[in-house]
Amino acid sequence: MPGKNTVTWNEMIHGYAQNGDGHNALCLYNDMISSGEKPDDITFVAVLTACSHSSLVDEGLEISNAMLRKFGVVPLYLSLRELPTNMSSRKPSFMI
């Protein structure tokens, strides 16, 4: 797609997330990062939704930890609530 930007990446990731295809959403997220495009708060909501809908807890925790540390995006509690409850024994480092 010519002219990809954060909005187009976000919409593509979100589309996969809403359809339960977390693996392809994560692939797009990684492609976005590799292309040099910086994710924003909407990107993280979309990719964490994808992790939630596909039970990708470890991946979701890894991404949530990178939000502030690597990309300077303040994590929102609402984003993390999307992850399945089986993460209760594991907390992202910013919550410790």
C-alpha cells in the first residue's frame, strides 16, 4: 500500500483484532515497527485487543511493557484490562 502511515497501520491491525486474528495483527504491528513508523496510543489499543481476542497473554504483556519504555506511550489501565484474567499472577514491570 503506498503512503502507509500510523492511521492506515492502526486500521489494518484493528481489523485483524476485531476478527480474532491476533497472529496477523501482531505481524502487522511488527511490520509497522520495522518500517520505522512510530506506534501511538491507538496502535496499542488495537494490538492489545488483538492479543486479548486471541489469548496471546505473553505477547500482550511484552507489548504493554514496551509502550512507555520503548515508545513513550503512557499505558492505560483500560488497555491492559483487555488481556485475559490468567495474567493475574504476572504484572508488567511498570505496574510493580
